Amino acid sequence: MRNFQTFIGIDWSGAKTPIHTKSIAVAITQQASKSVELIQSAKKANWSRSDVHDLLIEKAHTEKRTLVGIDCNFGYAQAVGEAQFGIGYNYQDLWAAVEQSCCEDTNYFAGGFWTQPNYAPYFWTQGKQPEGFTMPRRVVEQACGEQGLGWPESPFKLIGAKQVGKGGLAGMRMALSLKQHLGEKIAIWPFEQDKVDQANLIISEIYPRQFIKRAGLGHKKLDQNTLHQALQNIGSY
């Protein structure tokens, strides 16, 4: 990847309500800067997913190259994708299916997908883990756990405080919309590795807990001071 001038980190949410929520946060910094700024939505005090979408479109139209990290998955374990869409499945099949199931839901909510009969059996949505239910891991999740950096929550678990699957599906809807609006100005890594050097806006999944562990801060919750400590610990500045 070529150099970036701007870096954005996004704490994401897949919840249906509230639309503007404290669960979504956006931080920004510039190349060679020693400060990270939490920014507010231009529309309301709290962010919505649609607000994030609009911010990213704005950034893509600048001359600066921007790297965006979002804590949501944009893809599936290959085995599940192939079970649902057939051999040769790719992320575009999944994104299109999510959008088709949820196109009437506002703010990129994706509840219409995991309730569809074709897809519902792959998700754990209520009560105790169903008997015989498995949560296949993506290659990146397996590698993370095997390296002692923590086991990310499964995107197929849609229950509990730590569930991430709803956010991932909402992120797929937003990513599809961004691609439709921006074309070659945006690339989603690693799916579009051949386009990242030409695009203005690159979006990648991130796992924030791994960042904290790599910085040697255990399970601390990051405020502004511990964020700077973490960045110093990993040699960012």
C-alpha cells in the first residue's frame, strides 16, 4: 500500500436503535501527528451509521489518501459462504444477498438477513447455544487466536453484549453503498488488494482488543491518556 495522509478509526454498531448512538465513535489523526482526535457527527452529537457513510464519501473526494479501520467483519468463513452461495462464492455474493434482504431497513440495519429461512440456521440469535450449532472461524480469527492475541467473537453469534455479527452485516450494507457511490475511489481490503494503490479511501476490518494487547495494556479501557500510552508502546510515535 502507498502512504496515507489521514487515518480514521471507527467503533461500530449493528443495533437497530437508537439510530444516533454513543456506541459509534470516530477518531482521526494525520500522518506524523502525535494526537488523535475524537470527532462528532456534523448532524447530531452522536453518530449514526448513515453519518459515517457520508463522512467516508466526503473523505474519498479529497486529495488525501485515507486508511479507515472499522471493528466489523466484511466477509464470512469460506465454508459458510460456500454452503449458502455455492463453490466459488465471494464477498460480492454475500453483500448483494444482505442488501437484497434488508433494502427496506434504514440506517444500514441488517435484521432482514439473519431472519431469512436460507440464512437463519447459521446464526445463534437467542437463548443458550443451540445443540449441534457450530461457529466456523475465518482464517484471520484462527490465526489471531493461535498467536495468543485473543479469540475474536464469532460473527455468527448474534446474542450477548459482545456480539459483533450484527455490526458486520450492517457494515457490508454500508460498504456496498460506498462502492456504488465511489467506484474506484474506494477499496475494501483484503478483498480488493489490486485496487488499494489507486484508491483514495481504503477500508479494513480491525480488532481493537488485539491493539490493546500488543501495546501491553491487558484489558484496560482506553481513555485519551492510555491511548497515547498504547501508541507509544507500539512505536507509532
